[in-house]
Amino acid sequence: MRYFIQGADGQVYGPSEMEEINKWIVEGRVVPTTLLQPEDSQMRVAAATVSGLVWGDNQSFQSYTPQVLSTAKYEFSGSWACFGASMVLCCIPSFGAHISLGIGGIVLSIMAYRKGRIWAVAPLLLNLFFVIFWIWVRRMTGNSMQLQEMINRMKDVVPR
């Protein structure tokens, strides 16, 4: 498999074969926290998590925290925080912050997923569902968030 490599200077190199990456490990140009991106994917992972790379005795990757997971935790937590806040604020009449927070949660979930947090799909789907739901509710109620009016309109739409 071939990988793109994000160097310490921020530049992206490659794609490179595993043999070449192993040479760079020996030279010290690739360390366990170096970010690699498979040629056929958008997800970056730490070099320490890629099988097939040979680490010398002086480079024990157990002592490293993969950079990709340590940074993605903030996006992942933020996506859940946006979801929770949008659920709390949804009850405030004519207040659109819950939709804005839902959109923020979607963006943060995508960022976390692209950095290797597979479970970021859960807050992504929940935020997406509730943004679509609240846009639909606003259209149904004519932009007023009167609960009784919304319930009455939903009764007219839902078959008995």
C-alpha cells in the first residue's frame, strides 16, 4: 500500500511505498507520530498504527501518543457537546441557536472522523437528523415555534 506522508515541516510527500517509508524511519525522517494517509483514503493515521512498518530498537512507539487521536478528541467531544446543547436550546421559542449548534456538531464530527475517530459517525448522524428535523419543524410552523400549533399541524399530516 502507498501512503502520503505529512512531514514535520507541514508539507505532504508521496505517495510512497512501505519500503521507502521504512528507510525514512531508519533515517529518522518518520517517527511514530508522523501522519500517514493511505492513497485511497482521506483518513490520516499515526505511523505507529500502520502495520508493516519496522521500528528500530531506539524507536519504541509505545512511548508515543499518536498525534491523530490526541487532536481528534477535541473535535469528537465538541460534536457531542454541540448535540447536547442543541437539544437543550431546542425548547426556547424562536431561537435558532440549536440549528447553528447542530451544524457545528456536523462539522466537528466530520473533522474527527477524518482524523481517525470512527465513532464520530454517531454524533454526525444525530446532529444531521436533528438539523433536518428542526428545519422541517420551522417550515411546518411558518417559523413560529408555538408548540400547540405544531402539534395541530402534525395531527393534520399524520394519517389516523
